[in-house]
Amino acid sequence: MKHYILAAALGLAASPALAGLEICNNAGHSLSLAIGYSSEGEWVSEGWWNIPAAECKTLVSGDLKKRYYYYRANASGEAFASGDYSFCTTTQVFTIHGDSNCGARGYDTQGFRKLDTGETATHFTLTLNAAGSNPAPATQTPAAPSGSTPGTYGEPYTDNVILQECHSEGGRECSFHAGGTKFFVRDDGRTPQFVFSVMEALDIGSPLTVEGDLEAIYDRTADVVLRNVTVRPWTQHDGLLGKLQGHWYAEDDPNAQFTVLGAERENTYDGAYSGRDYLSVSEWCRDFEGGGPYLYAREEETGEDYCYVIDYVDHLELVLMYLPRGNILRYRKLD
């Protein structure tokens, strides 16, 4: 399995020849590109542009009017560059308005990466590079079992997630988190055994890409049937969540404490349990975008959610800014 490096170069000269969003393919083989963006209050996705190796194409013409775009690159039908932002796609050329209910509308749901072109840029060039090789263990990339096709048990579902835990008490079960929702996959004969074997061999908090069907959605949890699971490379956001692991106390009130394990935060006050939150780290949180990274927390019982800017974190100190009020919250690590 090859590991891919993405390089972005911002064009500084303002001229008609340098205007728009340009994608250059330095991966050594042909790529298919799709983009997503906001237009007049709704999300739009478009694709596919086929870009041969060593060539560039302009996907958005004219001076850029937006700072943020989202993109996905496929190679031979498989994800080359994907991310945590979901848009609707099809296998054919498409322009799709709206990013929700993709399956019900006859579309696929696929992950896109966020691209920040800067506050004032009129031109941006993104170069997609391939570098090196690092074969993954065979148990991490098995083929999906025959007969298991997308949509068999619900809307097809693919996402980048954080592993929470696996256990066998009362039946084999694993859970993972994505975007403030906790997902459960159970050993009821529909999910292949290798999926559980891969997840059971990993540490809590490991970053994964899962593929399967979304069987049921509840207030803050969901049930899925998986076809495949792979270990994905750590991102900057995964690394920040990793630094949050452990037991913390508030500097202004040491009785206020919390413990982060995986993508869950258990809160206590004076030793008494006070609630649990589901966490995610990204470059946006509700209506806040830019100026991150952000920590999103969703309360397990009530569904109330919170946004924080991660101002600083290391092995001993954590500084958060609570939004929208801007309160600075300082914590120290106990372990």
C-alpha cells in the first residue's frame, strides 16, 4: 500500500492565466477528481475530472470567490485522497445540490478533504504526490466477503473514524466515533470475522476507515454492519486527540476533572461522575470555521454540544477557549 503526500502551492501572481483552482497530478498514474463547495446557502458537489499523470487541470475557473473547497481523488476507482467531510457522488459525471440523504436520492456518500486556499487568494494550485511504499499487514486490508454489497442492510456508509473499544461480554461488539456520534457493530453473522479481529488487535483511539451499511440512527448513536475496516495514517487532528488522552483537572478549580479515553470524555466533580461527552477534533465546529483546530464535544445523555478552540496542548498542559464567549480554560494533567 502506498502512502501519499499532498503538497499545496499558492500562486501569488495575479493574471488571467493564474486564476482559479488548479489540481496537478504528480502521483505517477491517472487520478479522478471531485470537488465540493458552498453556493448560495447550499452544498454542491461536482465531478469527475480525469487528470493524467504529470498533468494539471483547472477545476474552478476565474478568480476564486471562496476560501474553502473540498476535494476527493480516486485512483482506479479506489480512494487516493479522502477525508472527514461527506458529499454526494455518482460514478458518472455529476453536479449534485445538497450533501444529505445521498442514498435516498440514488447517490453514493463519499469522504472529501478540506482545502484552505487562504483569505485573499484568487488562484490556488494543489499538487497530489505519491511517495514511497509501506506494505500494510495483510490482516488490515482483506477483501470484502463475496455477496456483501453496499446497501444490503441500510444506506452505504464510509467514514474515517476513531476506534473506541471492543468487548465480548454479552456478545462480541466494537464501537467507534465520528463527528460526535458513537457507532456500534455487533457480531450477528453479517459483519465478517476479520473486521472484529482487526479492531480487537488495535489500541483505543486508533484511526480507522470503515466501510459498510448504516443500519439505524438514534439520537447520539448508530448501528452499522461493516464490510471492511482499514487502519489509516494518523492526521494532525488524530494527533491532537491523542495528546488529550489521560486525566486532567482545571487550574481554577481542581475538583473539576475529566478523563479522555479514545474519543470519550468522562467528567467528574469532587470525585462524583457528572457526564460523558463524545469528542472530535477538526477545523470547524458548528458555525465556527477557520482559526481552529476545534474540539467538538457532544453530551451523551442530553445531546447538548460544545465548541472549543484548542489553543495549546502538550503532555502536561491544556488550554481551551470556550465558544462563543471566548472563556480561557486551563487544565493540568494528573498522569
